[in-house]
Amino acid sequence: MRVVCDTNIIIDFAKIKRLDLLKNILHEVMIPDEVKEELLAGGRGETEQSDIIKAIDEWIVVKKAKDMLALESLKAHIGKGEAASIVLYMETKADFLAVNDLKARGIAHAMGVKIIGTLGIIGLAKDYGLLKKIRPLLDELKKIGAYISDELYKRILIDAGEG
């Protein structure tokens, strides 16, 4: 599966110390230069930053989003990382765009982009047998400040057979 990831997806998995799930589930993870810049800007714990740098060096593929007109048009509405991720998705004909930002998801959806988020990836990890339970990861995400409404939390656990 070829997936273009936005910054927050990689940060979420780094913070819960499960970047391995991205590698093992998504197989080919691509990011645009703009996302690499955001990831390398720091502002995270030393371990998370080190894990992100290692992933970029070893298995995350960095590519340039080339359609500058589309990029600038999208940047008028969403952040540069999200905009570049959408453009790179279109250019590479990736299978999914991994993004959590609601505004970026809405724009991408309107453009016909197939979207997956952090929670969807965790669900796939369970489906593929890489996780026995997803509740501990959901709890860890909430602990690090990821917003998961109570309704969504319950629905995900029910869908995963943990309700």
C-alpha cells in the first residue's frame, strides 16, 4: 500500500512509540518536503524526534510536490504540509492520504482523495493481526493530547470487537 502521510500522523505514532505500525501496515510511506521540514523542526521529546529522524533516514520516502499552482491554491485554505501532501498524493497516485486535520480531510475528500487517519491505521493494525487490542493505543493517544470524542472512542472499540 502506497500512502502519503501528513505531519500529524507521523507525530502521533512517534509519541505513542509505534512508528513500526506505519512501516508494517502502509509499506510505502511518502512525505513531501514540506512535511519533512515540519517533522525536523523539533518541538518534541528527544526520543520521538530521534525516532522520526531514523524513520526518515531508513524507510520514509521524501518526494517533492511539483504542481506549484495546485500547492499555492491549497495553501490559501490549509497548512503547507497538508497542501503538499494532497498534491503529492495526486501526483504519485498513492492508495491513501493519511491526514487527521478536518479541514484538509474535507478539501481532500472533495477532490476525490482516499483518506485514512491515525485511528483508521490503528484499526488496520488490528485487522492485520499486528495488535491484539486497540484500547491501549487509543488511551495512549488521548493521554498525549489527541482528540478522540467519547462517541468515536466507543464506536471504534465496538467496531474492533472490544466494546
